[in-house]
Amino acid sequence: MGNIQKFINLRRCMKNQWLPTSELEKLQFKMLKSILTHSYKNIPLYHQKFKSAGIYPDDIKSLEDIKKIPITTKQDIKDHYPNGTIARGVDTSKCWKPHTSGSTGKPLTMVYCTKDEDYQKAVALRPNLACGQKVRDKWAVITASYQAKPKKWFQKLRIFAPEYISLFEDVNQQIEFLEKFNPKILDGYATSIFLLAKELKDQDHLKIKPKIIFTTAEMLMENMRKTIESTFQQKIYDQFGCVELGRTAWECPEHSGYHMDMDSVLMEFISNGEEVSPGERGEIIYTGLYNYTMPLIRYSIGDVAIPSDEKCNCGRGLKLMESIEGRKDSFIQTPTGKIYSPIIWTIILRPFSQINQFKVTQEKIDHIVIEITKTKDFTNETLTAVKERIDQYLGQEDIHFQFEIVDEISRKGNKKLKSVESKINIKWN
Ligand SMILES: [Zn+2]
């Protein structure tokens, strides 16, 4: 695919965002019909799913009708990959094959032909442009090492060419590079930018002065947002997505939630098999609308979020999602059956400036391990105060809390850092 097509894709995406919501829904339905028909004909897994439900693509006469199609799980995709999930006749040797980090088990591989990949790049670039990034802005991206390319110190600046920094590099090395590079755009994994901001927080004369900060890939906790914004004196624009579908939702300069990329994905929010009302927590079910090589139809990814029916002041027609609550496995369920969003840990631990980073792991229903990396001000009194505060929020629960003061919160390989993780099976109803 040539550069002209890439430009056309980007121009189309930039235009689509301002269409009225009703027009975007029409476009969404058109794209949905097309990918369903294609999947039924060319993808064995979906042919089988349609058949088992006794339906044909023609039975889908509105966006709501999508509920007639069975859900696809990660396991379904892994079990049927590659022959059952990739369209017949595709030469996969020429395809782009990103894979998930495997933070929830065996990695899952996606396949995109160039045409689909080009469209994804345009969708991914849209929020950056919408938030003010310009063509030749110096752009630093902190990312997993398998995505990062070797650094070229005198790399000639090209159009939208990011400079990659590995998140596994020591924070002081990252700072050294960033001070020399002096990026206008700072972009990357939320926890990496947070750690960078923590390190630079007390410096009087900051040499790193980004004009725009994008966070992505990991849950941006409220304390992280505050630290990053106060260190760099800039607002963050958080972006949401996944390896399987690329960018799917993002914050615009109004910060009134996350605009969903309606011209590339259809997002449903489900609880107990039913669509939730705006303002209620639901599990995201994605249908990708442009990857014809390896389509994902009603794909359950395990992320939980809250849809919104508010209109954004920016005037974009792309519908809003109120907030991202986290991955399904970052919720904990206590012995009384109560389910707590990962946000509760930020609320509990936020007042403690002596805590650098934390990770909460629910090992068993009544056993939670809290790993902490401390600052030099951390004392035994801090730990006592932390325990008291946990007691205020979860004191009625019969849980054994185990504290571990560690030097570093380990990512265990190339995985995303999860601040909260539960190893138990939550009973949602
Ligand atoms: Zn907006």
C-alpha cells in the first residue's frame, strides 16, 4: 500500500471523528455487515459460530442484532489459530503479526495484511493529531523492548517517526536520553512515565519539557496521573486499546471520558449477558471492523469499563466511555462476596508519599499480598498507618494481608505491569 493510501486513510479518520453520532452508527453498521459477510464465508471459526446459533449474516439487520452472534473468547482464537481464524487465501508470510504480552497466559498472535495495518495506523494516529501533535514533532515512545528499535542518535527526523526507548532500561538512562533528545511528545506505558515523573519530581530545572503527554497500554491510576501532570506541568491524554484491535478509545483535550473509535471497532458493554445502562460497569465485547485477514467478532477481552451517554463539548460524534475500570482479573472478590474495583487500592494507598510503587496480588480469597517499593522516608510507622487505612476500607473482611517491601516490582518478562491482580475466579452474579 502506497503512501497516498495512508494519507487517504488518515484524512478519512480525521473527518469521521466530526460526523454526527447517527452518521457514525450508519457507517459502523455498514462496516459491520461487510465484515460479518466476509467472516461467514471465509473464516471457519465464525462460519461454525453462525451455524451453531442458527443464523446468517443477513439476519443482522441493526447494530443491536449483533447480540444474536455468540461471543468469541481468547481461548476460541488460540484453539483455532491459524487455519480457523485467518481468511482463506491469505499469504501470511507477507503479513504483520503482533502478539499479546501474554500477561494472562500464552500469547495470542494477530495477523494483518498491509491494507488492514495501514488503516490501524491511521486510527492510532488520530488521537495524537486531535490532541495537538504535529507532523515533525520530536516524539519519544517508552515501550516494551520487542517493539523498540535500536536507537540512532543522529536519526534524521521523518514524518511521524517516533524514537523508541525500552521500558526495561534503567530510569536514569531513560532520563539521560530524554534530556538530550528533548521530545515535544512524551508517549508510552503509563507506569514507565509515572516512574520517570517520580524520579524527576524534585528537580528544580527540568530539562525534559514535553508539550503533550500520552499514556497507554496500562491502567492509568489517579495517583499516577497526578504525579505525571504535576512533574511536567502538562495534562495527560490517556489512550486505550489492545494488541488484538489496536487503539480503540482515547481522551480528547476536553477530558470528558474516552472517545470510542466507532469507525474501527464496535464496543458493547455486557454484564450477565445483558447490555448495561450508561454509568454502569460492563465487560467490553469488541467487534473489529477493518481487519479482514483475522477478524474478531464479539471478542471478549476481559476489560471492564463504564459506557456513557454524555456528549463531549469538543463536538466530536465519536461516542464516549466514562472510565476504564481495569481488567477483569484486576478486580478482587472478598469472602463476603463483595467485588472491589482496582481503583480502591489507589484510594487506600494514595496518601502515602513514602510508597513509590505497589502491586496487590490476591492469591486466595482470604489472602492478599501487597508488594511495596519505598522511598527513603518510609518507616515502620508508615507500614502501621497503611495497615490501619486498609482496615478502614476492608476491616470487615476476613483477609490476611501479607506485606513485602521489595526493591523492584517485577514485570516478569515482557509483560504489562498490573498493579492489581487476582488469581481467584470471581463470581460476578
Ligand atoms: Zn471530546
